[in-house]
Amino acid sequence: MAEGAVVVTGRAQLAQRLADWPGGGGATWAVGFVGAVPSGSELAALKEAARLCDRVVAVVRRNEERGSEVARRVAPGMAEMCREAGADIVWVPKGEKAFVSVDCGVEGVDGTLVAQAVMTVLPMLVVVPRADVALIRALRNIQGGLGEVFSLRITGV
């Protein structure tokens, strides 16, 4: 059985794992977003991220429509699935209160979570499945507001 990716739940824990990662600061990082049960296209996006960068953080997006308790649950074997797809760290946000909230101008996308992921990891690349139009729009809006702080790669047909 494949060893799972490192799972973290808080932004500070994520930042500490990134800082302590073996190999120091020379690694290139990518971010991929997945649901509580990753789809094939989300896993394919993680594989693409792993192909293009040294390390990958998979960020689990909460499903706000299903309630806070259900939103924090993830599929059994999530860490192993993400590791097999190339992720080194899986961030499962525990719902900590943000001091600043971000409205990325796209309904159905937690702009605060997306901005926190980008600003904590400082990835070279963010990889998103083509079918996730709302997330693509949100990331482009963040790029428009902050500048080209990361490259956006859209995968799939």
C-alpha cells in the first residue's frame, strides 16, 4: 500500500510543513484543489501538477451547501489517493476563522480559502480541471487583483 501524503488541518500547520520540508527552499510548489471525494479530473490535475513541479499541495474544498460538519469530512483513503496522484501535502481546512475574508467575485467558490492556499503555499503553479469553471474564474480574478503571483494551468478536455 502506498504511503499517504502528509495531512494538515490549519494554515499555521501547513506553513510549518512547507518551511520544514526536506530539500529546503529550492523546490517548486504547485497547488491543486480537490473535493472531499476527489474526482478523476481533480486527481488528473494533481498528476499534472506533480509532473510540472517538485512538490504538490492538494487543498480540500469545503462543500458549504452540505453543512459545516459534512463539509469537513473527506473520503476514506484521501491521503493515499492524493499521494498516488502526486500530492505531498493534503490540506483539509478545519474551518478556522479568517481575519480577512476574500470575495473573489464568483458564486459557489470560497474566495478566502482559495486566497489562503495561494498566499500560504506561494505556488509557482495552480492546476485546475477545465470543467471547474467557477474555480478558474476565481483564480483569474485573484490573479487580476494580485498580479501574476502564480501560473494557472487548466487540464483536461
